[in-house]
Amino acid sequence: MPPPRRGAFLSRSFGPARERSMPLPIYVLSLPAAASRRAPLLDALNRLGLAATLIDGVTPETLSESDHARYDRARCLGLYGVDMLPGEVGCYLAHERAWTRLCDDGHAMALILEDDATLADSLPALLETLSQTDPATRPWQVVRLASLRAKAMAKAVARHKTPQPLGGPHALYRLKTHVLGLQGYVMTAEGARRMRAYGEKIFMPVDHMMDRYWENGLDPYIVFPFPVGHQDALPSAIGTRDPRRRYAQGKGVLWRRRLNRWRDGVAKRWYALRHP
């Protein structure tokens, strides 16, 4: 497991003057200079009576030699088909900072938000419900509260036969597909430890690595309807991608990626048999 980086965390908390009793801590990932970007989220948290702590994001310029050394380029090309952007590596490290902070602070679980998240009014009550789950019977280590595949998630939920009601409009669903997106999620300390161990080598964007449940053991659970959204009007803080870049590596990489996708399909089916 990689050690936490010196100076990794920004000890800045914020919240309303009269905040409600906090069911669990909230960490917001944001670049130090992105005050205007995170302002709507801070306003939403304040409106809901929720306090939070800012965790510094990581820019490409601040990546260290040890950060670069953790990037597994060969595996990335074989699975993802293209090199990760430096901003994607930085994004992974920012989430890892939150996981480390969760464990270091001694909390059982935490809500982690990216700074372009939007929040539903039902979020505080939902967090209260999730925080009260019994660790002995809790089936999840990570619950995703948002997705970039909203239509696909709605279809998956419609086929689901045994949702777990969470109060109000929300229910908990265990899926058998990738969720994509980490705008907001609740993670236990055990989930944080698993992701830190799994991510000793970084080989895909952080949401893709979390979605590889057949390898990291973190079954994909979601709350639906989603209580966290995404500010679509904001540009990505990671950087822009050339839409042609998946075809710039040559046929060898494309065929290796197809082979690895077939292997992943077999591994997922085997995992489903062992974890029905």
C-alpha cells in the first residue's frame, strides 16, 4: 500500500453556522485554485446544513517522481487502449488522498464528493440511513451516489428484483455492470483500504479501477434515484482527450485490448458464480 504523501491534505473545514448533526464526515476534492468551481457545491452543502473538509486536488505539475513511477503504462494500454492523461493520474491521487484521510481520521465511513457535484435535498436523510447500517450485515464497502451512465443505470435498476428501500424515493441496488463516475460516493474504511491496496499501480482512471469489482472485491452498489448529480456546464479539470487517440497506438494494442476485454468478461462471470 503506498504511503500518504507529505503535505497531502488541506485541513480546511467549512459549513453552515448552524449545521445539523453530521451522520458521517464529508470530503470535497478540489484544486486549490478552483474556488469559483467549487462555490456552488459549498453553497449547496451550506443550504443542507452539512459541513465538509476540503482535500487538495493534484495537478499534473505537482506529480512527483514516485507518482509517475506508480503508473503502469503497459497494463493501461492493454486494458484502456490509450495512455492516461497526467490529469487522470492526478485525479486518482486526489481520491486516494480522501481514502487515506478517511482511514487516518478513524471514521467508519465518509461521503466523498468531487467539486462539480450537485446535491439533492434528500441527501442528509439518506446519509443518516447509510451511516446506521450494521457493519456485521452490511453487504457494501462503496455505494455510488452518481453515475455518468444515467440511462444505463436506469435500465439496470428497472430489471432489478430485490432493491433495498432506504427511505423516501431512494433504494439500494447491487449491480452487475460498471457504474462510471465518482462525483459522489459513500465509502467505508475497509473499502478505502482495499482501493489503496488495489491501486499500488495506477493503470486506469480512478472510476474505471473502482469499477473492476471482480479484481478489487468492491461489488457495485448504487443508490437510485441518484442524490448526486454533475454540473455539465463546467469543463473537465482533468484535461481534454483527442477522440482519435484510441486508434493511434496501432493494431497490436487494439487486439491486445480486445483479448483483455474477453478475459475480463470471463473473470466477471467467474466472480458472479462465486459471489451470487
